[in-house]
Amino acid sequence: MDDTLIRPAVRVSGEIVVPGDKSISHRAVILGSIAEGRTQIVGLAPGDDNRRTIELFRAMGVSIKEAPHNTVFIDGVGMYGLKEPEDVLYAGNSGTTARLMMGLLSAQPFFSVITGDESLRTRPMARVTEPLTEMGATIYGRKNASYLPVSIKGESLKGINYRLPVASAQVKSSLLLAGLYATGETVVEEPQRTRDHTERMLALFGANITRDELRVRILPATGLKGRHLRIPGDISSAAFFLVAASVLEDSEVVIRDVGLNPMRCGIVDILKKMGACIEIFNIKEECGEPVGDIIVKEAPLKGIELGRAELVAAIDEFPLLCVCAVFAEGRTTIREAEELRVKESDRIEAMAEALKKLGVEVEELEDGIVIEGRGKGRLKGGVRLETRGDHRIAMALSIMALNTEDGIELDDTECVAVSYPDFYKDLEEVVVR
């Protein structure tokens, strides 16, 4: 594949609507497929990850029809209407698809195998397969089912009380989906709060689910009911424009109808802590989630210290936080982020390597990174950087390139299709050159 030159910009300016939230879209498709009746989803995230979830359910006999404006109609088959797939289920690069589906498949009365692409096959799965096995699932796979592919023989599950060793919305969600079918109550305790899209969506479809501080409880369901859903804009997609407008001089961008889930808005909180000028208005509710408009204007940023407490609601935005740190005054230290080494790529290593090539003073830590900010002004650019096939690295480095003198060449930009296929098209709408 050919390199792509991302050219510098004078500023970003205008109004934009970002794609539907990827995390919420996964959950809407999953629950719509096992609900009774039709579910209509408007604004479904268009990326490859959500496509994988749709295709998995089609392979198990669910009718999912697509319409304009990223709308899908799902004719749910009920909780026990899925059919045994005739072939291996392929999750592509989507960890959400793989991990959540393992919970659901563990309760189905048939055999299935799920795998993913080269990157996903290196990501840890024992954190899901071990508690599912404790619930009674029969799961086999590489290195004691620690890595994909895994085979699953659906069983009658029993509810458990499980404390997550690592805060993970994906693991929590997988166990809650299994808990829909289990005998007795399933309780998942988190070491700290993680995004709660699954809990909100389960309640919306009629599941008996409650939260008590750090514990989420779910009782077995007799059935879920199809819904009409409008997916809010993805804050993780909006984040790229928030950062671009914050660091490029004389910039101002309005982003409409963005999901404002408190456990996803860490990037907004962190940017404000760094000095960003961000306002939220027109707040309403869609799909059981808070939604609003965001306006962001260029402002001087300052370096800060970040740890696990701040990152749990902004873990996907780590590459962008590195970009902010470069154009902030002073040092930014990010610690307790070791989970980033087992994402789509080793994001700590990837960003440290890229920033060093751009002449930024960086120290890579085992669990994070230290960046000496350069403050206002542009980087020289004129270098070739590797995205490692990671969509978030590619998009973050593209935002970085806008604030250089000579632009940046990226080895792979096609990977952005995983989460945001129209990223470069939307970026061009607000870029002023």
C-alpha cells in the first residue's frame, strides 16, 4: 500500500457531525438480534468493527437489512432463536465483537468457533474465558483459551459473583450477556467504574439489571423487546476534532449530537484540565444516553499528570493525549496505562517512536509515557511514520500532521476504516489551508 502525505493546515473551522458511537452500535446490534420483534437502529457506526458484529449474527440466522443514513432493521429471533453457524465466526480487528460474543455464545445450545485478524489473535482473552468457564461454559483455545481462535460449546450457565482483576467494560459486558441466560443472579464488581453502555442498553431492552456502587447485578431474562434506537455521535471520533481545534491557531469547531456518557467523556475533562476552551450545550437524551453539542476553540494548553483514574474514561484517546502533550507548555506524564500495550497495537511504544522521529523529547515508561511539551508553534514534520495498522494511531498522527510545516507521510491510512471510514473526508470539510 502507498504512503499518504497528510498536509499541514492553517486552522480548522466549521460544523461537523461525527459517525454513530461504535461501542453503543455493537450493543444495539447484539441485543436487537436476540430481542423479540423488530429493532430499528438509526445512525449505526459505519466502521468495519460494527460490520463484523452484523455479519456474525447473519451467520446465525438473523435478518439484518440495511437502509440509507446508516440505518439497519433487525428482525430479532429471541433469546433462544440463534442457529448454529456453519463456519468459523470472524471478528476481524474488533475486540468488542470477540469478547462480547464469547459471553453470548457460551449460553447458546450449539457449537461455535470465533477468531479474528492477526492483531486480534495476539490480544488477551483469558480475562473473558476464565470467568465464563467458572459460569459453566466449555471453551477451548490456544494456551488454555488465552488467545483466539477459541471454540465454544454452549452450556447451561450459573450466575457467579466475579470481581474484575482489571477494569474492562468488554469483560464486564461479556459476563452480563452470559448472565441473561444464567441460573440465578450474576454480579460483576469493578475495581473502578468503566463505560456503562451495556447496562444502559440492557435496561432499555427490558433486562432486570441494577447497579450498586461498583457492583452490577443482572437476573436471567425471559425475553427482550425490540426497540427504535438513534445512536449518538461517537465521542472518540469527535475527540480528533476537539484536539485539532485546540492546538491549531485561530480554530473553532462545532460538533453536533455527540454522546456524552460520563464514563466516555474523559477526553473532554482532560482537555479542560490542560486549558482547552470547550463548551457543551443543547443536552438531551438518545438511546438511554446523554447527548449534546460541543464547541471548541483554540487555547494555550499546559502539561499535566495523568493516571488510571483519569484514563479509564479516555483510554482510547491516549494517542490524541500524546498529540496534546506535544503542543502544551511543560511536561505531561501519563502513568498506569499498561493496558495500552495490548490494544490493536502497542500504543505506548507506537506513539513514543513516532514522537521521537518528529524531534519531540519523549521517555517511554513501562506503563506510560513522559512528553516534554513544546508549546505553541509547529513541528518541522517531513518524516515518514508507521501507524502499525492501528486506526487510532493513524488518525492521531494525522491530527499531528496538521500542525507541522512540511506534513507527515503515513504508511497506512486505510486502517481508519475500522472505526471511521469517512475520517479524511470529514477532516477536509473543516480544514483550512
